[in-house]
Amino acid sequence: MVKVILKQDLDNLGEQGEVVDVKAGYARNYLIPHGLAYEASQANLRVIEEERKRGEERAKRDYLEARRRASQLEGMSLTFHARAGEEGKLFGSVTNADVADRANEGGELDFELDRRQVILEEPIKQLGAFMVPVRLHADVVAEIEVRVEREEA
């Protein structure tokens, strides 16, 4: 048996970065030549451990940055004026791109809000007030109030 470090997830063997025991022939003839694993030497183990630590630090930093950005978005209210019919149905719609553009216009944010972060199941096609979620990180979601009012002719 030989210890190898997996370069990627492999079914029935393990996940990326994991140290596994395999038969010497399997490692020598298949895993290492196909670039799926490399030998688990002390130097390689140290490299893997440092990569794991850097990844954890990066994830923590990304999470804290997303929380900071969410605090800027909390309480934000955007107002759109649109033409609408008698029942309050819009002639057009307010999309996630419209929401992102309007949020970026104000100059209140010190970052660029991307339209893909604004989560709208479908565009807003009705007058009223809506709470629109904004996903800044896998674990951080903020809400922006979006008001759609009738445009005065």
C-alpha cells in the first residue's frame, strides 16, 4: 500500500486534497500518470496543508466582506416610476438589472452590485412595494425595498 494525495474528487476513493491508501500498482500505473494524484511525501503534505489554510482564510475574508456589504444594503429603498394600466399592471417591468443599476447610481455603495446578485424569481410587473433579496455570499443575503409607483403623465 502507498499513500497518495488526490488532486480531484474520485468516486469510491476520496475527495480532493485527501490522503488515501491505494495499491502501489494502482498509484504508479494509473493515478499518478493520469494526473489524478501525487505521492504523499512530507513536502507535498505541507503544501496541501498550507493550501487548505489559505483557502479557509480566503473563505473567512470573503464572508466578512459580504457581511460588511450587506450592512450597507440593509434599509436601502429604491423607487421606480413606471407607466401602468388601470389595475396597477405595468407597461413593461422592473428587472434585476434595473435594481442593480439603480442601487449603483446613488453612490451610497463602495462596491459594484452585480445584477446576478439580485434575486428576482421574475421581473416586477405590478405597482407596489417589494422586498428584493440580494445574495452577496452563499451565507449572506440582504434585502432591498423596491417601490414601483405610477409615473405621472
